[in-house]
Amino acid sequence: MNTILLGNLIKIRWIAIFGQVLAVLFVSFVIKIQIPFFETLTIILLSVAVNFYSYYEERKNKSISNTKAFSYLLFDTLQLGFLLFLTGGIINPFSILILAPVITSASYLPALMTVILSTISIIIIIILNFNYIPLDLGPKFFLPNLYSFGLVAALIITVIFIAIYAYLFASSSRKISNALSVSKLQILNQKKMTEVGSLSAAAAHELGTPLNTIFLILNDLLKEKKLIEDKNIAKDIVLLKSQAERCKEILQRFSKNPLKLKDNFLEKVKISDLIKINFDKFNKNKNLSLKINSPDSEPEILYRDEIMYALGNIIQNAIFYSKHTTKVELNYEKTNIKINISDDGNGFSKDIIDKLGEPYVSKNNQGMGLGIFIAKNLIENMGGSLNFYNSKDDNAVVEINFDNSILNI
């Protein structure tokens, strides 16, 4: 399913119908140029009928399939071709409008459909250059064959150029839009995981107090001689205590935050702790070399899911491409923080280093190529920056820069 709304096609077609009727009436009754008036109106009425049918289709579904969208655009192209045939052919000033359906197709439909529609448009242009009902523009009007040939060539070249131009830019825009949607979904899932962990810890903490009270009462009951003498009651009390202990164990498991952070995810943490957590999460028998350059003790920052997820993506890539060791260097300066993440692998290849940060760029076919794109967007949206380069030893290096004020240090 594409992003073309049928309602938009209907509105554009109404505008085209209104313009066509106005042009026919103006030419026939104001300029008084003879054209096949009724035949022309019949072609326009056919477009009106298609629009009413489109209204019926819109009630079923606001958006339409690629095939239906192509069929509508093909009709618009053929309808305009017939109108141009009746009104002077290619020399009609409105012949440039044959580009409109091609542009729409290139922007929203697959490449094959755009190629087919562009080919049909070019065929129509060539046919209209040789077969059309001429306009009676007076004996003084003369159009050289060379100019007519140039007009046809210009239209054909324009159709091809516009189709390629619109398709490339629209395709890039669609990829970025899809990638951003994926990144938003990923960070939303990350936040949900954090919130669930925080809620679990909070629930465990709140339920712990009444559970301790239950233990105190059960212990007191087990000390009562009258109750102990009754074996059935004593057995029930022991059972209650065992079930209470089981509840206590379950709550203790809930109280352990899956991210190994403090219960409140807005509390402050150290960047080195976030790096260690992500390294432990993705590590596959590799080593971590962590170096912290700080004039004093390492400061803490406000925990944010964006930082956690961005660091996770970059560290995961570094671990994957490293041979033995992933290196992380933290440099705390007066105004900013610099985080260098590198590996002892083969470095960034020349053909990919300039494209890093773009969606669907991957060094292998195992992923979607969105990890670095998501990390880059998350960091830049927080006001930070991300740079990629190879070290003197040809090791891949990802440099992250944050202003201290951004991280609330």
C-alpha cells in the first residue's frame, strides 16, 4: 500500500476538469478558434464520470493500492492525450501537463510503473507530433518543422529527466521516513522496558511492607501453644508462611531492574556504567578496554533512554567488528564530553565511511543498516554530534561529543 490518498487524486482531477472546461470555452467563444467542441466536452465528461466512481471507491478505502493508483494516472495521461489530439497536438501550450502524472508516479509508485507510464507518455508525444486535428490559427501562422521536432525532443527529454529526478528524491525521502519510524519505535520500546522495570521495582518496594507484617503475625501464631497443639491449624500456618516466602522471592526478582540501574530511571548515572551495561549485554567473549580521563572523579549525568540506546547500537557494532578488544575512551573537559569508541578490526572501508549515518547502509547483510542511523539521530536530537574515521592503526573510531549542559552535569 502506498501513501497516495484517493481523495487527493480526486481533488487534483476536479481542478484539471475545471481548467479543461474553462480552456475549451475560452478558445471556442472568446478567441473563437474552431475546435471539435462536443467531442472535447465528451472526453472531459468521461473524466467527470471517473471522478464520481473514485468517490465511491474512496468510501471503501481512503488509500489505494499501487495498481489502482497507476491505473488512475494512466487514465489521466490518456485523457489528456485525446484532448491534445483534438486541439492541435503537440503545439498546444497545455501539452506540458502530460508531465503531471509522470511526476506523481515517480514520487509514489515503484520504478517499473513509472517507467511504463513514462514510456506511454513518450509514445503519446510522438504520435501527437504526426497525428492530430490542426488548429485554424490563420494564414500568417507557420510552425517550422525544426521547431516542431525540437518541441517533441524537449518534451521527451523532460519526461525522462523529471521521472528520474522525482523518483530518486522521493525514494530517498521514503527511506529516511521509514528509517525514522523504525528509530522512533525502537526508542519507544526502550522506554517501555525501562518503565516496566521501574514499575516492577516500585511495586516490589510497596508490597514489601505488608508482606513483612504478614511474616511477623505468622511467626507469632507459630509461638502460640494452643494453635501448635492443633495439628491442622499449625499445618495451615506453616503452609501460609511457605507461600508468603514464595511471594517474597518473586518480589525480590521484580525488584532487580533489568538495566541494573537505580529504580528511578531519571536518577543520575555514570557514562562508564552505561558502557559496561551495554558491553555485557552484547559481548561475545570479547574484551573491553575502558579509559576515563577526568580531572576529578567521574561526574554523573541524568539517565536518558536515548543515550542508553545510542551507546548500545554503537557498542554492539564495535563488538561485532572487533577481533579481540573494544576500546572506549571518556574525556571529560570543562565544557564538553568526548566519547571515543573503537575496535581492533579492519576499520571503515572507503566506500562506506562517507555514507555512515544514512539509513540502510550496512557492512553486511545480517541487519537492516539502521543501527548507526538511529544512534546518530538520537544523539543529534539531544544536541550532540557523531563523527566516523579510521585511526592511525586503521581501526574504526566513532567519536561522540556532548556539551556538559545537555547532560546536566
